[in-house]
Amino acid sequence: MALIFDGSGYVELISQWVPSDLGNWEVEIIAKMQGTYPAQTFYSSANNKSRSMVYQGNLYVYWENTALGSSSRNLGAFDPGDGVEARLKVKAVTVNTIEVYIDDVLFSTIDATATPIGAYGVKFIGVNGALSSLLNAGTEVSSLKLTDLTTAANSSVYNFDQSSGTTLVDTGPLGNNGTLTNFADPNSAWTATTPTPTLRKGSQFTVTTTLSGTVTAATLNGNAITIDSQTGTSVTLTDSGSGITTSGEYDLVLTDDSADPDETITVQVNVVGLASFNINKDGADQGSLTDVEFIILTGAAGSRAINQQITGITTTAGGDTGTIEITDAALDVDDTITVVQQSPTVGGGLVHTATLELI
């Protein structure tokens, strides 16, 4: 779920969040932006002296300083692209040092020695304290975390997973809910994001897209995959391998034939195989080999057929092969295979069975 801002609405928290230790807190927001001009505020204190915003394409961080009132830094260009999810985190390491991360990568370190943090707070989401700099229409926010790293109970978590209404629920220990304000239609502002599809690497699968046109291109982890068909918002795809070797969540990017920006969907890709196999099943330690061949057989005894042949496997001194991927999409986790392995150096080993798993 997420909240799509409409260019006039924002969220006001019941109480302003203030960290117990001004030198030990972090604020993290996850959003898909729509444009970076003219000025857009992610979050702000009530007096507008603490905030993070984008102004004319540059990222700014503000904090309150006792002597100067408000201090800020222009951290440079920030434009992840329309509809592209970005994770922004502002972290106080001390009152003199602020770290800024984008997508969990350190983007900038601010030396605030001359203007140390004297106060910090968050009261508004999607607008500044002056209620004048709103997030652009179409900007989608899916998470905000206000974390007190000294006093955990003084922390808030907003998952934006409501389906209707004007209340943004704080699921963190503080329980400081927010209220949707000035939205033209608060109920329609809540949107369900596409559930994460799970696919077997190399298989056919279907996803639901919010793009308005016909999907013309799809990439998984940066690798092109085949578009088989589209009916309405349902797109059927075939993953031809995608260069993925480890099970996990990967980005599926869909492009259509209209003016819509690309849509990114998180996909769980399951890679099936053996985490490792020891060729010394006969008890003889053959040492490290570089020329082992694996023959994978499937089927019942007396009618087994060769499913896959893997050559050039290197083993450790103890005979372990390391990860072996099974590319046949018809085989899945918990299936049993028969393994025949041999090496020109030492000959063949005993025939054994193995159970497939996620690798």
C-alpha cells in the first residue's frame, strides 16, 4: 500500500516528533516522485526550521540551530526519475555531523560544527511548516520511519498500508498517528501496490501493471525478458534466465507505448539447485579437482533420463562442489534428483540422490 499525494494534500501528525538525543536519530522516507520542480518537501517541523526537501532539482537538508535559527545544506542534484522508488535517510551521528543516504548508500556527510543541531522535529509529511511547498501530484510515499536511536520507545513507523480514511497509522511504539489534510478525495489517495510475484527462474509468470498502454519492453535485474501476451493490465512474461544466480527480490521494469513513466515491480526470483554437493560419497578424499562433470537424472529407477549435464566443476580439497544451479524450470524445490559425477582424473563416483533447494 501507499499514499499518492494530489498536489494539495499533506499529512499532519498528532504531535511533533522530537528525538530525545539531538545527536542520535534518523529519519527515513521511501517515495516515488513525480518531478523535482519547483519545490517539494518530504517532511518538516511545525516551525519549518527542520525539514528535507527538493528545490529546483537539488536536495536540501535543514535543521534548527540555536544561534542562527535555521541552518541548511544544498547537497546537489537529486532526481531519481518519475515513478522510480528512492529511499532517503537523514541521520544525526552527533549534533555536529549529519549523514544523508540515498538507497542505503552514503550520499553526503554534513559537517555542522559551526552550526550544531539545536532542535529537530517532524510535524508534517508532504509539506513544509509554512504549508506552501507540497509534494507534486502523483508522488507516492510508502514508508516513513522516525527513529530515536537513544530511546526506542520514542520512535514512529508509518507503513502507509491503510486502504481508506483520513488516518495514517503509526505502528511504532510512539503511536503518533497522522491525519490526511486537504486531499480532494482521501479514500482514493490510498492505493494498493502490486503484490510481489514469485517466479521460478526460467519460467513463465504473470504480473499486473498500472501502466495505461501496452507493455512493449520488460527487464528483470537489467536483463531483457520475453513478453508473451497482455490482456488488460495482466502481462504474461517468460524469464529466459535473467543473469540471476541467487534467489532473492529483484526489480522488474515494465515500459509501455504511452507517455507513462516506466513501472518497477519487485519480483521474488527462486533459483533452484544444490547449495553444495560432496563428490567423496564413497569415503575417498579425492582432493581439489577442476574437471568434474555432473549428470543429473530424473525419473523412476529403470527409466531415468538425463535432464542436465554440467561440466567444468571445481571442487574444494574436501570434495565440495559449491553451488550447482538446475536450469530445468520443470524441477523445483524439494524434488529429488539422481546425481552421477565423474572426473577424468579419478574416474566416476557412486550414484547418489539429492533434494533440490533454493540457492
